[in-house]
Amino acid sequence: MTMRDNDRRRSRREAFEDDKAAKDAGDTGFFKGSRVTIPDADLAKLGLSEYKPLGGEKGEAMQHAVHLLPVHPDDKAANMDVIALPLYYHFGIGPNNETFICPRSMSAFLRSKQMPVPKAIQDGRCPCCDKMDTLIAAHIKNKNVDSQEARDARWNEIKELHPFSGSYKAPKPKRFFAWVVDASNEQTEDEGVKYWLMPTSVYYDGVIFVSENDDGEFRDLVDAENGYTFRFKRAGKGKEDTTYSEFRAKPRKYSMADWAKDVPRFFDVLCFKTYDEIAAIMSAEPEPKPESESDKTESGNDKARSRRREAEEVADEAERAFKGDKDDNGDAGEEADERPRQRRRPTTEPNPTTPAHGAENTTKEARSTARQDSDDGVSDEVKEIRRRRRERLAGEKDNA
């Protein structure tokens, strides 16, 4: 083994010892689900996808195996030669339940390990953590005043803002970011390098556990030439019932050097947001929910009903206007009875209030023509309703 390989092995051994000590400090928490990488379109340009081990269709335990890969040479040179990179992030934030890496916790971790800090989070400010601090201060101040229900509600809100898992006094990363090749079979190996948002429990209880043999000697799982295949089982179908077990490390009989060449840099794949970008996420308007097929059908029916109501209203207005024509000509209605009485004139003289012979018909024909002209620009449905009501009213008049 070359001196370079020995140095690299020593570096990962030191990272392993730090993570082992962190595991012993407290419980390992649980995972809530996240998306902390660049968009899928950008991942596709890098030829990357996410590794997602699943349980069986009915939640039964399924066997999985991965080859853990070494980091990119640039990351190794930047003191980031780790088995997997710890991630601290906020999950389910804002009206659209978005996820983002926490600038405060992530930058603090990177600085503590003398690793580079991305420009977007160098100031270490996080509006989500600011809100959490405000809630914690209120919780401490009012814990002896508020009801138990109010205290529990506030504490649950605080926990939802945590960028870490585990207990508040012994926080752990929410996930560990690792480069892997799916070793389930030759076909999955041919899919190449993937990234794995490894659950914290898998890292501490699995990877850390099998990184030592029975004699306490370090096993370098990510050695491209003399590494190991990491095996485990996953059972369950969702967040609430998922368990990982039966962690093992099996010596690998072939080199992973070709796959290792395809590993990108951490910061080329992880997504970091500034303080202002996160603040915008927290105050964003909720995105409209996609309309289901049933909603589309109901919406279409509502529109049809609205058109029918509109047509009925227009037709009612037309009917009232038609009846008003009869009243104006003295055929019926209160309006004719309420007109001022005209002084009687000799029968030999024509009554000025009585239309001349044929004038009444001429007036009705003019109004009918005007009504027909008003049909322009309205729907065929409205025109048909108007026509039927005219025929009905005309029949009623003839019968009278």
C-alpha cells in the first residue's frame, strides 16, 4: 500500500472516529424527508439520480447493497475526505412546505471541521432559526404562565423548525450525504453513481458499526480498490413504520476506480440558499393545488349551470318587456288603469288618445322588429327561449 493510500486511509479513519464519538453522545433521531439538491434537470446533466432503497410491497423487509465511493479529489484536497457528509436542513417550511439547507447549522459544522463554506451561507444567518429562537425565548418566558396545551403547541412548533434530528441538547444531522453505486445486481451497477440521503440511524448504527471489525480495527468502506459492499435490510412502507436492520460489510473483490472517476464535488450537487431567499420562502403565497378530474367536471357543470341561469334571466327580462307592450296598448295591467283620464270629446271627432286605424298594429310590428334586433349577439339558447315564450304569450292572447 502506497504512502498516499495510507494518508487517505488515516484521514477517513479520523473522520470515522469523530462520527463514532458523536453517535455515542445521544440518540440518533429520525428522518422526515427532504430535497436539498439542485433541480432534477441539472442532476441529469451530471448523470446523477437519487438512490432510494425501499421495503417490500406489503412492508416486508427487503435486502439492499451499495458500494460506498470516495469523494471527489477536489473535496479530498479541501479537507472533506469523509465517508458521508452530514446535512443540517429545515423541512416543510412556509406555505408550500419547502426544504433547504440551514445556513446557520451547516456553516457552523463546516467551519468546525475546517471545511470550505459556500458563499450563499457564509454569513451564517437563517430566518428560520431566528424564528425558532424567538419561539424558544417565548417558551422559556411563559412556561409557568401558559397552559400545558399552549406550551405543548409552542414546543411542537419549535421542533418543526429544528435543522437537526435527535435531542435538543445532543443534536445530530438530519441526513448524511453519500456517493454510492447500487450493488443489488449488475443492471443496477450499470446505472452508475448515485447520491444517497442516508438516514442518520443507518449511518450511526450501520456504517459506523461495520467500519470496525471484531478486533476494533478500522475498515475503510470507501476504498476504491480494497473496499467493502455495505448490506442492510429495510422494512416498512412509510416514515412511521420504516426500520433498517442487519447491517453488514462484505469485502469487495473488484475495483471501483472507474465509478469513482464519475463522482462530482459535494457543492456541485447540494443546493444552498441565502437569508433573503429563505425569507421569501417563509412568506411566499401558497401554490395553487392542481385541479383533479372531478374538480374539472364540477367546474364544467358549474359553468353550464351559470350559462343556463343567465339565459333564463335574459328570457325573463324579454317576457317582462313583452307583457309591458300589452300594457302600453291598454290590453291589460295596472299601468293602463292608472293613466290620467282624457276629457270626453264629441263622438263625431276622432279621439286623440286612440291610435288611428292600423297604428296599433304598426307600433307592435316596430317593437317586435326592435326585439328581434336585440337578439343579435346573444346565444342560440336565449333566442330559442325567447321564441317559445313569444309563441306561448301570443297563444294566450288569441285564446283570450
